[in-house]
Amino acid sequence: MLGRSPEDRDLTWVRICATLFPIELVKNKTVEDLAARVRPLLDDTAAVAAAVQRAAPDPRDLLDPEQRRGRADGYTQHVLYVEPDRSFSIVGLVWQPGQKTPVHDHVCWCVVAVVQGEEHETLYERRGGRLVPASTTCNGPGSVSACEPPGDIHRVSNAGDEVAISLHVYGADVEARGTSIRRCYEVAR
């Protein structure tokens, strides 16, 4: 390797290491299978929701033990899959007890399946120029719901005593955006 530039030597070393210590991208078969089910249904949110309901994934098949714990400082988002053409994403959200989102809406349609614990969702509507709670539901394991903008203003929380995990399918590239949230709202008390 004498007489070569430092960049060439570094590249050679990288090739040697890659040969001796190969790193494989581990694909999650559960998520890949769900992506294959969802892919032909993107124009029909109800059909996507039905496909997610039929898949009924186990949280252990979606996230590793460390990911399933979540973080104390806020709910945790794990991007599990992004379609190559960026038309949809599959995301795992982990909520420790007491964690919640701000009141918000989305940039795209969303299908949510609770796979562990309970998530409480409060939907909001506009009345007299203000946002007011319209309904609250408690969604347990196996619950699947869908929302589409406009009119998808809500807050989600884990009001239970255990970690809650939900699987979200978004009609957008959440990895590139960093979030599915379009806007957060202040709600008068």
C-alpha cells in the first residue's frame, strides 16, 4: 500500500474490513409483509386499515426489546419502512404511561393499529372559531382506526399503566419529513 494516497489506502482498508466483517441489513419480515399488503391499496384508506387489521402484528415482531421500552422524555417514533417511491411509511410509536402528543393534524392519511397497551384519542372540532373536544375513545390491542385531512385534528395519549405501542401507516415519507404532523394547535381550557 506504499506509494498510494491516504484516500486510496483508506478505501482499501474499508474493502478489507467489509470482506472480513460483513454487515448485513436485517430486514423485518413482518414489516416487509405488511408493506406488500398495503402497497396496492394506497388509494383506499379503509382498505389499508382492513389490511393492517388482518396483519395484527405482535409488538415483538416489530421492535426489539430496547425500542419497546420507549423514552422517559416523550413518546418515541421508530421509522420501520419507507416505500422506495416514498408513497408511504410504516412507523412504530412507543408511549410510556402519561405521554401524549400535542393537539395536531397530519400532512397525509394515517392508519393506526394499537398492538400493546391502550391509547386514548381525543378528536377535536371547530365550534365558534375554537377547537373543542368532540369525542374520546380508548383503543386497546387490535384496535385500528384511520384519519384523513382535513378534519383529522386530535390528541393521542397513554393514560394506562403500561407501555403502549402502536403501528402507523402514513401516506407520506415520514423519514424525510421527520414527522407526520402538519400543525399543532392551542386549545382553550
